Amino acid sequence: MLSFSRKWSPVLILLVVMAGFQALPERWHEIFFYTRSGLEHVEIWRLLTANLIHLSWGHWLLNGFALLLVCALFAEEITPGQAVFVALISGAGACLGLYWASPEWKWVAGLSGGLHGLFIYASLTGTLDRVPMARWLLAGVIAKIAWEQVSGPLPLAEGFGVSKVVIDAHMWGGVCGLLAAVFHVVWRRRGTWL
């Protein structure tokens, strides 16, 4: 059962920080987005803040719900600290992937790239721990990313204040989640991290 004990503090802190960014005056939001030109001008903070700011409160709510859902589904396989760490690292990696390999995307905001990475990380970790549901969820998120790359965003994906879904952010976030899972497997015998 979803319990908001002290162990959930990292997730709750992330949600509060994201809400704080969202509550800033709208004219300030753009300075926190990932922008290609921003990275070219060494505005490195955008790799993190692009994941904390969203296009609307609906977008924030959708990403916040997804974060809570992944944490609840995989509460036995990953800690909330791991979830926050992997989501933020995958989100930053998604921005770098956009910069290096998807130059057609000029800007992005939101945690969805990081969430795709977290979902792959958590479901792959769950699969390795022999959690039956994890295999299906892993197959589902990989199929979703593949669909997006071939056919574009899923029907009804553009909503909740999101005018354009940056599907390459999902792909690059997923790649980062896969790399985090590989790292997890390699270091698993050394003890728990985060």
C-alpha cells in the first residue's frame, strides 16, 4: 500500500520543488527550459531545471502522478531515493541526447524523459528480481517508445497543457534508464545505493 512515511521524503521533496518552479511567474519559466541555444551558451543548469519546470499545472500533475505510480508499482524493487536520482539523471541525459543527437528539438520542459528512464530502470530491475508484472511493464514502455519513434505520440498524449510531445526525450530518457539499470546490476553485489 502507498504509505507516505519518511522513506517517501525524496519523492515528496521533488514534487514540492517541481510545484515551486511551476508557481514562479510564467515569464520566468523559459529560463529554466532546456533550450539548444542555452546549452550552446553553457547554461548547464537547464539540464536539471528543464525536468523541474512544466508547461502547465496539468502537465505537472500528469508527471507527478506518473512519478508516484512508478514508485508505488515498484516499491519493493527500488527506494524513493533511487527513483528520484534515476528520474533526474535520466531527465538530464534526455536533454543531452536531444542536444547531441536530436537537434530538431529546440526546447523541452517537463519530467517525462526522466520518467521514461525511471520506468525502464524500475521495470528492468523488477524483471531481474523476478517480479512477473515487471516484464509486461518493461515490454509496454519499450513498445510505447518504439511506437512514438515510428508513428509519433500516442493518441491523446498531447493534452494537459502540453501542445507538443517531445518523443525523442522519452527515447533518450529510456536509454539513460537502461544505462542506470546496467550500473545497478554491476554494482548490486557491493550493497544498496541511495
